[in-house]
Amino acid sequence: MAGMPGTGGTRMLAWSFVGPALLLLIAFNLFPLAWNIVLSFTNADLSGGTWEWVGGRNYATIFSDKSFAAKYGAALRTTALFTVLAVAIELALGFALALALRRDFRGKTPLLAVLLLPMMLSPAVMGLFWNLILEGTYGPLNQILGLAGLSQPAWRTEFKLLCLLLVDVWMWTPFMMLIALAGLNAIPAQLYEAAEIDRTPAWRVFARITLPLCAPLLGLAVLLRATDALKQFDLVMAITGPNDQATQTVSALLYQTTFANQKVGLGAAYAIVVLVGVIAVATLFTRYLDWMAARQGREG
Amino acid sequence: MPRFCLALALSLTASLASAGDSITVWWAQWAPSDGLQQLGDDFAKETGIAVKVHQIPWSNFQDQVFLDFGNAKTSFDAVVGDSQWIGRGASKGLYLDLTAWLPGAVDMAALHPKALANLCEYPAGSKKYFAAPLETDACGFAYRRDWFQDPAEQAAFKAKFGRDLAVPATWEEFRDIASFFQRPDKKRFGCAILTGRGYDSLVMGYQNFLWSFGGGWGDPATFATDGHVNSPSAVAGLEFMKSLLAYAPAGAANFDYVQCLESFTNGSTAMMMDYFAFFPGVARSMGDKAGFFAMPGHAGRRACSLGGQGFSISAKTSPAKQDAAKRFIAWFLQEKQQQAWIRKEGGFTANAAILKSPAFRSATPYNAALADSIDMVQDFWNVPVYNELLAAAQRHLGEALDGTKPAKAALDALAEEHAGIFAEAGLAK
């Protein structure tokens, strides 16, 4: 708006465009965030009653209380493991699928539509469906394994984190594939033609043309998926519940603290800590992406 | 303007006059709530006070109730809250104190003492009441009576164990029977026990072993937990519970109330632990194939987890609504209405005389076992921090069942965490 003429009419028009969005932002983002910060310095309880200011006691509990710090540490480890594994597998599978689907072939459009279906469904509903698929005795997966003469494990009790990973990978690999496909399609065809004229081996073409030129978009996809996976909650709720040590992510512990244990003040402080952590990771990653883009620019 | 003010005044007067003409009761979504609604409709016919029973899925019940209590005025006038909630409801000023009213409105002598103590009173032994008994439930077992009565099975069992195949009186007998019926290749399993990691099902399942093996949650006077939660008896109880999972369907280390129920009603499991309130549905769907028995014991001790809920009035609703709710509770606890209540699906009375009566015991296939169970119920902590204690117990017991930690290590960690929670709450002495 800096370049706009400062007449009252145009200023009003500008505010009428920006105002509603600004109000929504304040009502649904800034106010809850500010309120959450206020709550984090109180001993607020879910069921009401009087609150008292407790200063930084909630933050001290998170970092120094032996019991909570142990739970927080375990949740942090579970979340990190889940995020790294889920994003890495989704990236590898998504990129491989994108490479396979890069060229036009008969039936490509319906195949793409089917592949994209999982990411369009609700994670909570998918979690409940997968619960049935992974059921130990009558679940379809174990029925198939049984027919093949293989062992039929109790998936949801013996391999809890694996179950979460399985469903997450099934849901979000198509997202990675979509972004990778967009990246691959944006690579100029002349580069491949030049490589073909030079008889460059396929692996070298992949390493020197395909991967580097796709990398910025893949990086963006990794950033988006990683920030999403760091907040993993719905699948945990649907598959194992928020209080299972093996799958308690930071978001599940946040829910457990605020709603099940009804400690709103402590939960608010914990939410701030989680938020700062996610922002820090995202900032580091965007800096890395900027650095990569700048390096490519210099090399290009 | 004067006309508008007059209309506003009239509508305000009308709304105040009708404030006590209806009450809203919140309870979980299950068959007993339907029965309560039917009785509420009868109450409305008699008194003109409408009763609306709002049902909430079990998985969200606690969250929604306490979230609503966070408001200045609750959306409900009465709540049928879990037995463990009473300490929180009483000490946080959420439940109306019924101490002065209840003994005058209800025949206290008619109430089963265990129901009165566990569902209504806080603190224990104080004679201060914050609820009236509504649903008096207990943990018990359903079993495949047709399998137990099959002559071929009886002969095979006798040949293997040297005794008749009959309803088990001890946990050791229970394990023998479970192992006998465990035939995974034929999709037939010995038992399903409560092990779910959600709200409280693992704790409710474990308690049946904990108490009969001689363990406990702690000293109710000092709130000491070390030496109680992790006593050798408690460890033995947990190890015994875990040993039963070898005779259960795949995935039975995480079976909540519904999954236990499903494993039985799908025809695959011989014995299933659950609350009696679920058994009317079992009896209806399985008929004579299903029988019911009270919790087995160990070394002469028998105990089972208390179920059920008390009827509490919100302290955050209008006095007119509170009075209407009191009228409904007093009406509901009259013997005539209790006789009607026990005819509703899963409607379990706290009326001791009805529970003992031969007519009640023989009215359904599960009533006798229920009546026996009420005499031996015990409950988890009902202090204001019950929810943190419960969540910690669910987590540590789960680790023991999953094999992540040995039973002793899991219970040591649990005793330490419980002690920390009691200390932080200012209860530990």
C-alpha cells in the first residue's frame, strides 16, 4: 500500500480489502496465541475455578521436573524418529513414483487419480479404517498373510510405531509424488537432449540434472511434510490413543496434559515450547533451502 | 419503546418461570442412558418437568464434561459422572454438595453401602455426599456356556486337569480353562481381558488381579505408594495378568471394553472380562450360549473393579434447575422407580434389598453374578488428581504388558510417578 495515493477514498478501499483478512488473522491466530502465552504463566485448570499467576513455574516443570522431563524427552524422541522415518520413506517412494509416472502412457490419468486418493481422505477416518485392516485375528492383512503361510503378528500391540508409519506413508507419499512430478516436468528438455548427444550415462544424468534441478521443490515438500509430521496427532489418536508410551508424540502429550490431565496452564506452556521448536526447525530448514538456491544460482 | 420493554420483561419472566420445567442430564452413550431417558419421560408425565438425557460417546465423555465445567454456566444441570470424578467435582466446586439434602430425600438405609461409599461420598468416610447412586456396576465375566456344557469338551478337560470343567472360582482355575480353549488354528481363544490404553480400561482390568493377589494402590491415609503399588503381591498380580495374554486373541494386549465385547460376540473367545452393563447386549445376541460369572479370586481373596456412576448436580446451573434435578433424583431412587430401572437394559440398581431379592437374581442370566460382585467392588483413587494418576497407571502398566519393561520395573516407575503426583497435589503426608 506504500505506493498508493493517500486519498481517503483509496485508503478506505484498501482497508476494505485487507481489513476482513486482518480481522480473521487477529481473531483466529493472534488472539489465541496471545491468550495461550498468558495462560502459560498461570495454573489454569480445564474445569475452571480461579487462576493464579505462577510466573515461569510451568516452563520450569517442563525442563526440570524429573517426571515431566522424562515424558517430554520420550515424546520428543518418538516424534523425531517418526518424522525422520516418515518423511524419508515418503520422499524416496514419492520420488520413485514420480520418475515412473513422468512419461505419458495409457491410463496415466486414472492411475494418478487413484494414487492421489489417500491424501484426500481424513487422517482420523483413515486411522480407524487401518485399525480394522491391522486387527490381529480377523483383519484383512493378517488373513492374507495367513493364506500365504506367513506369521500373523499383532500389529497394533507389537508394532505400534510401524503402524503409524505405515498409514502416514500410505497417506502422504502421493503428496511427495505430486511435488516431485511438478519438479521433474519443470526441467527443460534440452538438458536431457544435450546429455543424450553427449552419451551421458543414465545415473549421471540423474545425479547431475534430475536430482539437482528437482531439489528445491523436493526440499519444499520435505519442509511441508516435516512440519506436518512434527505435529502428528490424529493418527496417534485413532490408532493407539494419546497415552501410549510407544507412540506418544509431542502433540499427543500436549493433548494428554491439557485435556486428560486438565492442566491448561502447563499445557499452554508446553504448546509454546513445541511451537518454538517447530519454528526453529522450519527456520533452519528454510535457511538451508535459501543457501541451496543461492549456490545453484552461483553455479548456474 | 415501552411496548418493546414490556415484551422483554414478559419474556424474561416467562423464561425464569420455566427455568425449572426441564433439566438436561449428560451421560455416556450406551444402553442405560436410553433407559434413563425412558424413566425421565415418565417423570415428565408425573411432574411436568421434562428430562433430556444427552448422550456423549465414551471416548469424549470426560473431556466434554470438564470442558463444559470450565464455563460460568454449564450446558447440563446434572451429570452422571464416573466414580473417580467425585473428588475433582467436589473439591473444585463443580458438583453441588448434597450432604444436607440427600439423607432427607432418599432412603439411605436402602442403598448398598459400597455404592453409597464409592459413588456418592467424598472424602471417603466423611459422610459428605456429592452424588446419588444411579448406575451400580461391577466388572465380571461372560463365558461360552455351550462350550463349557459340551460333553466332549468336559471329558477332554477332565482328562487333562483331573477336575470338572466349570466356572472358575480362582485365577489359577481360570488360566487352566483359558489355556484349554486356546486353539488359534481354529480361531478359538481362551480369554479376553481389559487391557485398552485409552481412558481407563487397562487399570480397570488390572485391579481385578491387583486386589485379589493382595496388592493395592497405596495408603489412603498418607497417600504413600512405594511398597503398595510395587509390592510383591502387585507384581505377582501383574505378571499373572500378563501370562493370560498367551491364551487370548492376537492384539489382546490392547483390548478396550468394546474390543473385549467384540472378541466374545464374534464367537471366538471362551471367557471375556467386561462391565456387567455391557452384558444385556451379550445375552440378547448370544442367548443360551452365554453365561456370566463374578470375578475369580486368589488365595481366598476376591475383589473386582467398581463400575457405574453417580448422579451429580452441577453447581454451575440455576437454583431452579438444581431443585428440579433434586426432584428427579429423589423420584428415581424410590423403590417403584428402581424396580422399573432394573427392567431397562443395563439399568443396575443400588437398592440393596432389590439386589438381594431372588426375583432380581433370577430375572436375567447375569443378575446373580452382578449382585455377588457388588459386595466385593473396590475403586481406583477418586481424589482430584485421579486423571493424572489414571493416565500414569495406564502408561506404565501398558509398558509391562507390551514387554517394554518387566512388571517390577514398570510398577516401581508407577509408584514413583504416583508419589510425585500426590506430592504436587499436596495430598502426600
